[in-house]
Amino acid sequence: MPAFEETCSSRPAQCRLYPFRADPPTTTMQRIKGLTTGSLPTFVDMGSNFASRAISDDNLIHQFGQVGKRVVFMGDDTWESLFPKKFYRSLPFPSFNVHDLHTVDDGILQNLYTTMVGDEWDVLVAHFLGVDHCGHRFGPDHPAMADKLIQMDGVIRSVINHIENDTLLVVMGDHGMTETGDHGGESQKETDATLFLYSAIPLFPGPPSQDEPDVVPQINLVPTLALLLGVPIPYSSVGQVLLPLFPEFGPAQGAVAGLSQLEALWINTKQVSRFLVTYSALAKDIPSESLAVLQHQYENLSSEYLTFTREGRSPPRELSLALQAYLTSVQDVCRATWARFNPLKMAAGLIILALACLMCFTVSEMSSVLVRENNFRLRATVVVALLVGVCVAAGQLLSWGYVELAWCMAATAFTSELFFLCQALQSKTSTGVKNEAKAPKSASWRTPRYLLSPPLVVTLLRFASMLSNSYVITEGQVVTFLLRSLALYIPLRLNWDGLLLPANQDPSKPASLLPSPASPPSTVRKESSTLVAFFALLVGSLYLSLFFHGCREEQHACQPSPFLSSLARVKDNQLKNIFYVLSVSSLAVWTYLLRKCLQHYGNLNSSGGTVFTARWILPLLSVCLGLHWAVSASPENSFRNLSELIKLAQIFIPRAAYCLLGLGLALIWLDPLTVFVKTRPASGTLKNLSVPPPRYRASTGISPQAELHHLIPQIYQRMRRSLDDGETSGASEVDNRPAVEAYGLGTVYSAPLLLFCGLLGLGLLHLHPEGMALSFLLLLFEMGALLHIHASSTTLCDLRGVYSGGFNVPWTPVVLWSLAATQFFHATGHLPTFSSIQWEAAFVGFPGGHTGTFLPASLVTLNTFASHILFAVGCPLLLFWPLVCEVRGSRAGKASGEGGEDAVMEMRLREKPQLFSSALLQLSARYLFILGLQVFASVCAAAILRRHLMVWCVFAPKFMFEASGFLVSCVSLLLGVSLVLRVDVAVGHWFKRLVPDVSR
Amino acid sequence: MWDHEIRAMASTHAIIAASMLMATVVPAALVPGFSVYGTHLLWIYSVSGAVAAVSVAIFWLLGISPPTRKHTLGYKLSRLFRSCLYFFLSCMFFHIVVVLYGAPLIDSALETFSLAVLLSSLTTLRCLCVLGPNVQAWIRVFSRHGAMSVWDTCLQITVALTVLGAWMGAFPIPLDWNRPWQVWPISCSLGAVFGYLSGLVVAPTWIHYHRKQLTYKCK
Ligand SMILES: [Zn+2]
Ligand SMILES: [Zn+2]
């Protein structure tokens, strides 16, 4: 900004230039608050950047209004929402649309000079946004930024030329920006801006002298402006007046108000100490010793000052220095202890959270008991808890006269958890007494040996890692490391148990645990090599995913991934093309793999909603994405004649994608069955399970329903056999229904879920920068690899009959799954810091900005927690995948194990609905437990380390991200589980429809 | 016979541990400027060399390794050649594994490879000495019922502890304490060496206290 330097060097008595330091967080709303109230920010306000509420504290604008000053405002509309109806005249312009570099600035410029020349104002606030938006959009080193800065320079020059003698021009930046042009955190690049003061007449004695401040804290502007304009300093301000603006001795000549430096300091000191006394009486979080020191200091100063003024002597320079020192130390004390903590509430919250985690753990270990025993008095628990909550509310109402909702809810939650745990304990002991045979097996989970198994150790390591700022900062790598280690544990463990290699391979090996390992070595070998291959895939994709990480400010040597910036920012055309081709091809691979997988299991043959989605909506959606990327990446100047078209396309293609996504998800939800049944004999192309045909046993003998076999060979063969069984037992068909249901339809549960995940993944990818397509593809690989590793290890256990029965998913895959969710949170370029939130996501499909705040907020949430959502929705796949993969070769094992049954894949689940529901409950409880433990860890970290140096830049944001991620994951997990239940209901109906047909 | 073998094992381990100590102390006296942190790579190679030489010598003298079927010179030579090849391959394998676990790919390839050499000489070399160049047997040994002699059990324990030590050595690297031993790969190699040393101590002790439960099918 040459205007600053030129002015200051040519007219040193009229102008000052200072570095201007903001208090973090450096979001615009927080800064406006700081610049008007003079108070230090509390961190929690941060989240409300978009739903900015009106400022209720005492502030400058309010004080101006009180004394009848006319405040005219123009620019960023955040001001208007913070100070509704406080301005004499207000010209707000929309601020949220980052892509729009000019609307706000042009709007201001149209009105600025006319307003300035007119006489209708006392204070004029003009908040330009172009530079800020340009930083967000292009970064600080883009030609567009140079243009913007040149424009601002011109504006400042012309304002300097227009300014009248009684006016002080204050030019400042509310915050700086990082290398990427963002802000919000507390690195020096973000907090430091410039303060430029200019007056048309000489204001300062000369060029800047030695004792002027090096750096001006942002809050110091508040008392300065207040005293200069002759209004009271806002009540909660802890700022310190900028002395150079006041004349050193006696009433000044001319423009500025008649306070001398010492008087201004004295007023400032009195105001700050009054605030300090009231505040410390209320909040009690300032350490008492430092408070006493400050109080003593203040008393000394005030008596000294009063004696001087009473005697009319000119006070010494030391007094002014002492007053300044006092103000500075108040500021320091306040900064150190600003955030208010309520230890009681914190402890209560921690206890409730810990109990909730314990409850999840108990539920996961007792799921079968819970499902079996219907008399488990859940309803009683809820009622008792609600009663307690109401009682607490009533007690509060009686004793205090008002209700604090937090305590009531805490009491309710606490009681319900306690009640539940008591009941769990009771039922545990009662069942233990009832059947001793089952007791040792079910009670084993409380032994230390169980609790020290590697998956839980890894969970505990992760817990511990949350308590260290270094580990939180390098969380991406830490999680990846843990993930690899735990994944490696699976084959090692299998090998340790002697399950990885075929048993009869080695003659010297002792006779195995089983009487006869029925599995042929070739099957074991194949399964083991699958396991190892997918392990290699997992490790490879983990390694590659490290290239998509973003960088925190604390990581100095780190370079953010080049894929993180959107294509529009890439300047080199060839590079842009390569990136684009890479992204589009990974998109194509994603779509192809999903379709291939569904086709492989024969889910693409019917005509239902899900199949329609898989066939048409999925490819269409990816085409939409590719087109949208092409449009948004095309340079703005290259197709001038097509610019209108491109603008239209930028709006409509993403919206079409949203519609397709919604339609697809709705179709899956409404008609989740991918089973193909045809009851007419005409068609001979029935393939629902025959592509590729699972080797079903050929029909033996002719049955009463012989003609049905010819109609629908695959399913009905199965049904006939079961009907035969039914007839021998003499039951009617309706009673037989469960038996009939047990056959066919291999992947009826997993196919819709998989498709749901795939579609959702494309939708979430849409909200990311284009380069993230590669990362999402890796995510798909990793998901698949984890599922296959889990499936293979289950099969390998099965083959030797180690399988414990039931569909329970062991801890290891669940922990892996949750670690992968966190890992891809990082691998999609996210970080648990506020400055790394990808705000661009809010403008996908809405380049013109939004009117409300709900839609952009939810888009940004979806973008931020994309991997949490995908992994939580896909969580039930862990339950299905071993069954899906069963067909590949474990049939021999099954044959020996379960009495000659063929592969029926997921229909097994319908055979034992109770086991199914208990396994589903256990799986979700385990997943929730792990997530809950992470939240608990981050809460512990934030609570224990609340006085830590890093709390506001590491632990507090981590806690907020973890908590919101947990909420999002919970909702998604519920979505996934309810989709499974929906499929279950649909399958039930389908069978109901089918059975009468068969019997007819 | 049990006591005899355990005593042999304990004395073997004592010799190996002493050689590792010597490998640290002697160069410090001879080479100017030698220190574990400062000239870490030198230390790594000195320790690996010492362990390798002493292990090979002792196991050859004790005659632990599986009896060879042929005694021709050519067969022995091919065995030796295969052992060397396997050792080199295992260095490559460890290098790749360590890189996959998050070590820098290009920046400090030499350091990473040195760590791989150390790990190989602590683990693979012992496998080679006890089991011979037979990967099948190596995989087989690391299963619950895979050990066929006291030496196999000892091998299980030392290898597991070495790898565990190296794994745990990675933990302090991200911490911001700025200690000299947090530099890659010092903490990992120290972890591996300490794991190996504790393995040397633990293995005979453990076998001694569990000798009643230990039954080997064929020996
Ligand atoms: Zn701003
Ligand atoms: Zn901004």
C-alpha cells in the first residue's frame, strides 16, 4: 500500500502507521465485536459466525447512539446483524459469498464520497470485503489480489484528499490472512494487520518517537475512539487508549477533544478497574493473588493522581507510565483467564459422558441378552429418568425460581445411565446363576485379559493421544500408524492361531485343535492370499492417502497437498488438464467398481427403484460431477462468448446433481429390494442369482411343485426343498415362512446399503475440491480392503471351526473402521481447526450466495464430516460382508460345520432373526463406544488442559470437531441401521407375497 | 537336558549382550567423535555387525541349526548364498515396511535402510541361524504350536520384542520435546535394541518358569 508510506513520509505530523494485532479467533464477526466492545473474545462464539446474533454488550455504536452521534455504515452486512437498527443510515451488502469480489466494494464506493461530502454523519464506518474474499478465493499471491489492492490504494488516496479538517481517518484490517488466504486461527499472519491514522491537520508533534507503541492491540482502538469522540468507554472494554492521539499537556488546540494524555489515561484506568472489580466479583476466575496485586496498584495510582490534580501540579511522566503499565497488566491478566469455566458442570459432563461410554460397552457385550430378554425394563428406565429430571426442574423452580435446563437434562441422563447399568449388572448375575454353562463365556469380557486385547489397546492409545497437543497436531499420521498396526495384527494373529496356512500342509505340525479340518488346503491358501492381497491394498491406499493431507499452522515444514486447491486456482493449463483427467478417471473408476460389485452379486436385474438408481442415476450423477468440474475449472476469461452459458451451468449442473442424489437416495429408501422374481413362465432370462451362478446344489427328485422349478429355477429350487422339509414336519406353508425365507437372494441387505454409500459418497465428493476424487477413490479401496480382510479372516476362522457362532463382529474390524473414518477426515484435506474448514462447499450450486443460513451450514457440515458420514452409514456392511464373501469357497467348511447347508449368504440372517438383531445392536454399540471414547478423550483433554498454552488452538477446536463429528456419525449410523431394518421389512413383505404363490 | 539347554541359552544371550555393549563402548574409545546420537549410523552398523558376527559364530558352534541333509561343499555354499540373499531381501522388506509405516521416502533413505539392516540382523539373522533359509519354517514358527524346540520359543520371544520395541520407538517422534533422540531413526533403533536386549533376558527366564508347560512334539 504505497498510499500509507507516501503520506506518512511526506506529512509525518498528520499520520501514523502501526501494526495492528487482533485477538484470536480471527473471524470477521469476532473482530467486529472486539472492535466495538473492546472486550476479549470467548472462543465458543466462533461457531456463530454465520448466524451472527446482535451484540448485547455495551459497545461503541450503542454509545454513539446514546449521545446522538449519527453513525453511517456501509459494507459487510455482518455489522447490520450485529447492530440492528443502531445506525443512523446503513447500506449493508451481502458478505457471505466468497466468490463475489466486487459487490460490496462497488456498493461502498458508489456511496462513500457522496456521504462524505454531505453533512449527515458523525461517524462513518465503511467495511470493504474485496481483499478478504479475494484471499479466500485465490490466495494472497494471485493477480486478482494485486488488482484489488491497487483499487484499495486508490480509494485510500482519494479519501485522504476528500477529508476535512475535523475528521480522523482510521484505516485498519480486522485480521490478516494465512498463506492460503484464510483466517480464523491465531498464527501471526492471521492476527496482524495494519492500523493507519490520518488527519488533515497536524495531530502529532512530529515523526513517530521512541516511546510510541510497537504493536497496537485491536481492543485499544475502542477507548481511544470513545474518548476522542467524547462518549463513555464501553463498559466491558479492557483496551488502553492510544496516547499519541492525545495532546501531551493540557487542552488541545482544535480538532480533537480536550483531554490530555494523562486525563485520558486516568478515565481509561478508572473504567477498566471498575469493570475488573465487577467482573471478578461475578465470575471468580481471575486468580485472587493477581487480582489483589492489581487492586493494590490501582489504589496507589489513584491516590497519587488525585493528590497531583488537587494540588494542581503537573504530574510527572512516571505516573503516566505507571498507568499504562497497570492497563497493560490488566489486559494480560484478562487474556490469561478470560474463558469462564464452571468446574462443577465440567465434572458432571465428564461423568455423564464416561457413564455413557460404559453403557455402550455394556450394551455391546450384552447385546444378545438384551435382545433375548424382553423384560429388560427399558421403559421403566426412561420413565424413572424423566421423573428425576422433572423433580430436579421442580426443585430448581422452588429454590432458585428458575430452571436451568442443562442440569435437568444432566440429571435425566445420569439417572437413566445409572439405572441401566444397575439392571445390566443384575441381569448379568441372574443369568450367571441361572445357567452356569453359559456364564464363563459371557462373563469373560470383564477380565483384564479381554480388556488388554490389541484392538482395545489401540483404542486406549488413541484415547491417550488426544491428551497431547503434538499428537493432536499430527493426528493424521498418528491415526494412520495405529490403523496400519492394528490391520497388521489380523494376519499375525491368524498365523499365531495357525489359521493362515493350511493345517495339513506340514506333517510335523501337531494334530490341530479340531478332529478333522475339513477344508481343503487350496481353499485356505486362496483365502489367505485374498487376505494378504487386500492387506497390501489397504497399506497401499493408506500410504497414498497421506498425500492428501492439509497442513496446520503448527506444522512448519509441511506443504499442503496440491490436490486441495480447487482447479480454478491452478494456473498452469497442462497441470490443470492432468488433474482434471485424474479426477474424472477416479470418478469413473468409483462408479464402475460400484456397478461391477452389484452386478457381480446379481443385483442389477430386477426393475425396482434401487436397480434403477444403480443403472441410471449413479452414472448420470458422476457425469454431472465431471461436467461441473469442467465448467468450474474453465478459466473465466477464456470463453467470453460462452460466459453466460458457463454461469448458468455453474448453477444448474450442481443443482441437478443434488436432485439426482436426492432422487437416488429416496428410491433406495422406498424400494430397497434388488431381488428379481418373475412368476410368468415366458421369460427365460432369469438371472438374479446366477450371474455368476453360485454353485447351488442341483435339484434332486421331483416334487409336488415341480412346475414351479421350471418357472423360476434358482430361487424356487431352494424353496421347494424347504417346502419339502415343511411337509415332512406337517406344518402349513404359513408356518413355514421362516424356512422359505432362508434361501436365495444373496446380497439383499448389503446391495442397497452399498449403493446408498456409493451415491452418498459421490454427493459428498461433489462438495469437495476436484482433486479429492482420488482420495475418495482411495477411501472406497480402503473400505473394500477392510471389509475383505474382515471377511477373509472370518472365513479362515470358520474353515477351522473356530467360529463362535452368531454374526457378531469382533472388536478389531470395528476399531479399524472407526480409525479409518478419522483417517479419511484428514485424507480429504480436513483438519480439526477452524481455518481449515472448506467454506467453498457452501457455494457448490449456489455461486450467487444464500439467503438463509441453514443450507450453507449444512453443506459445510456435510463437506467437513464426509468421511464420518460414509463410514458410519457403511458400518452395517461389516456385519454383512463375511456372509457376502462366504460363497467364495467356505462351503466345504460350512458343510462340515452346519450340516450340509449350501451358501445362502445373507439369508442366514433371516434364519436367526434374534442373532441378527443382537449382532446389529452389538455392532452399532461398539462403533458408538469407540466414537464416544474419542469424544470423551477430547473432552478430558480440553477440561484438564484448559490452562494449557495450546488450549485455544489445539484442544478446544479438536473437542468441538470431535463432538460435532460424533453427532454427525450418530445420525449417519442411525440412517445406516434404519436402512438395514427397512430392507428387512421389505424382505419380509416380499416373502409374504411370495409364499402364497408357491403354495398355490 | 532342559536345564542344560536353558543354561546354554542364557550364556549365549549374555555373550551377545556383551558384544552389543562392546560394540558401543569400543568404538567410542577408538573412533574420535563417536556417540550414539551424533554418529548414529555408525553405531547402528557397529551393533548390527557385532550381533551378526557373534550370533553366527555361537549358533554355528552350538550346532543349533537344522541338520543338513547333504554335506557336500556345493550344497553348503548354496545354503550360504541363499542365506545372504535372504538377509538382503529382509533388509529390503524391512525398509519397505518402515516406509509404509510413515518413514520419509526419499529424504533420509540411508537412515531408514540402516534401521532396516539393524532390524534384519536382530531378527532375520537369528531366524537364519536357528531355522536355516526356509521362509515356510519362519512363518510356521510364529504360531501358537509352531515352536519345536526351546530355541524356537526363544526366537519367538526375541523377535516379537524387537519388533515391538521398534514399533514403540516411533511413539515419541511426533512429540515437541526437541530431544536429540527424537530424530529419525534414533528412537526406533534404540527401541529395537532395547526390545532385543529385553528379549535376551526374558526368553531364558520365561522358558525356565514355564518349562513344565512347554512340550515340543518333535525334536
Ligand atoms: Zn474480515
Ligand atoms: Zn474472510
